[in-house]
Amino acid sequence: MPQALFYPWIDIEDERWLKASLLYWDSVRTIVPESIDAPYSTEIGKELASAGFLVPLRVMSGM
């Protein structure tokens, strides 16, 4: 299952890149501090997160 890690931002604002990533990976993960409840603010980001494609990789300090 190929996955990608998107870095350095949490929210992916480049909608074209995000849609193109659907062709190559099963999911895209973003590094998200555990204190952020809703990491994605764009409509496409929220839709892909609810579909399980855009996945937050929860981290806490000291990891």
C-alpha cells in the first residue's frame, strides 16, 4: 500500500497537487500535533480526510 508523507505543512492548499496524488498513492499523511483537532481547512482536504485518503499522523512533543 503506497503512502506519501506531505511535509512541511499540515493543510495541503494546492488542490491540483492533491488531486494528482490520488493517481499515485493510496493515502497521503501529514504530520499533525495532537493538540490540533481539525487539521484540514480546505473543502477538498476535508472531503479526502473523510474518505480516508488524507490522514493525519498524530505526534506529540518528545516523540
